Amino acid sequence: MSLYPAAVVLSLPANPNHCLPMNCRNPFLYFHLPLLLYLFLYDFENDSNLKQFAERLAEKNNLKIISFFDDKNRHVKAAGPIQFLKLIKGADYILSNSFHATAFSVIFEKDFFVFKRKENLNSRMKELLEGIDLTDREIEPGQAIKDMPSIDYLKVNSLLDEKMEQSRMFLKTSIL
């Protein structure tokens, strides 16, 4: 019996140039996901409310759930950073309470929801969501699933470009 659920298997790539990050040459780091629609759940607090929300969202959108840190058969038991990125990149939705999952969801232009953490939303995540006008993606425990349009990444990327330019200007003026 495999350690991996049927939805997630390790395999050798036909072309090692296709693995993440660019020019990755270790074929054993390649992570193959079959063609399926899925919600990627990244919950490192083991929050039962987050899992319930994920199940409702997956059912509503007819998605499978692939998860880190879960004891059900959808659990990814052995995955590193490359596989983590690939799982985010391939997902139809991402549901998480993690800054990094949120940041990579934005980078890969994915639809996502952020579940408030038990100690509340951390400042990095709050500033990120406020800065790109996506505070409506924050979910409270027990909250009903919202019918939301896909994220407008033209707008988000424009806001990100403005923030990056502000950062460049800050660095130029600080260094000189």
C-alpha cells in the first residue's frame, strides 16, 4: 500500500525542466498531480472549523480536497517546498491560515480564502490583504460560504506593482 493517496503520487518527469523552481534538476522532487479539480487545504493549526468550511466549499464547488496536516485519506504525507508550491499552483481554490500559502496563492493568481487564526490574523497577512484590497477573502469561524467572483488579478497586480515601486523608491532614498 502506498503512503500517498490516489490523488497525489511521486513520479519521474518526462522533462526535468518542467519541475519547480525553474531549472530544477532533481527528478525525484517532481510532483505529479493527475487532472482533477481540487481545493488545497493548508491548516497548520488543526482547526476543526477550517476543515468544516473546506468540506462545505469543496462540496459546493464539486472539488476534491488535498491537504497538509490532516489525518484523512486526502493527506499529503511526504512533501517538501516544491510539492507545496505545485499543490498551490494546481489548485482551483486554496483555503489556509498561513501567510505563505496566501502569498503564493497571490503569486500564482489563484482563488483563495484565508481563515483567521486562533490568535487572530497575523500582521503580515493582514497587511498583504489590505495592500491588495482582498480583505473580503478573510473567513471567520462558522461563517457561511460566500458566493464571490474570482479575484480580479489585473487590479491586484496593479496594486502590487505600486507597492513594489514604493519599496524601490524607499530603498533608493535610504541607501543614497
